[in-house]
Amino acid sequence: MTTRIQNSDNQVIAYLEGRLDTAAAVTTAEDVQPLMEATNKEIILDCSGLEYISSSGLRIFLSIRKAAGAHGSKVIVRAINADIRQVFMMTGFISLFEIQ
């Protein structure tokens, strides 16, 4: 699992690639820490390279959403594949995030 963060004036984009499973969750949580501190920015989770997400990965997404709300930021999940979309639908995450 790799995470790359790109910061601009009004956006922070996290490019997530690989499998966000339990084993990768600890490192990924550390990697996305800049998203937790973004204030008044649009946070984009680019999932075009994300192959799989576990419940540990979903917890990271929820943590980002919670921190974003506290800092006046907005979270957008972009380019999820059909399998991850199905997980989002089954867990109700589809209604928690703006999906593009």
C-alpha cells in the first residue's frame, strides 16, 4: 500500500494505491495524517489505484471525515472501483461521502 499526498492552496489530494487491509492500515493512518490537519480545504481521496479496502481502511476514511468536519473541510472520494463501491454501499459509506 502506498499513499502520496499532494497539497495546494485549496485542496489536499491523497492518492491511495494497493490494498488497504489490516496490515497496511497502521502505516496508511500515519501517511494520511496531513489530511487530518487540513483546515478549510477540499480533501480528495483518489482511489483510482486502490484495489481493496478492509474494515480497518474504512475506519481511516471515517477518521479523515471526522477531522475534516472539525476543521471546516470537505471530503470527496474519487474513482472507486466496483468492488469498493459495493463495500461502500453495504456499509452505508456511500451516503457519508461525496463520491465522484
